[in-house]
Amino acid sequence: MMAIRVLLDHDVLEENILLLSLLMAGTGVHSLAYAFPKVNLLTTAVDPHINELYYVIPGMGNFGDRYYGTEAVAACNDSSNDEDDT
């Protein structure tokens, strides 16, 4: 939402802004519509929930990790911390 605020601060009309998204949670759609009611929103899907880590549920996991192929590395690093050192 900060990007929208920057555009508005540079005198872009709210109705001339289009937010394009692959996936959003319902809470994100509602928050955006409440804060910026004239901004146009286009998304491919709206999932119903977010979890405590703000991941969209059921969602696709962390998009950045999946896109850059770092999801498996993060999982390996997490499992190595669970090893018993005794």
C-alpha cells in the first residue's frame, strides 16, 4: 500500500492507479478497498485466509522463495536447527 501512497503523493489520481496481483487474501482486498476505494484492483484469485505468518491460505507458500528456488534451501536450514547435538 506504500506504493499507492507514493503515487498519490506525486499527484496521480486514485482512479488512474491499477494494482495487479497474482493472488490476494480476502483481508488484503478489503484493506485495499477501504484505504483506497477508487484504486482499480485486478487479481487472478482471492484466497479466504492468512495465517499467523501472513501467508495466504491455502495459497502457494512464499512466492519469492518459490520463484527464486530458495524454498528447499530454507527448509534444509530449518531442519538442521532441529538436530540434537548430544
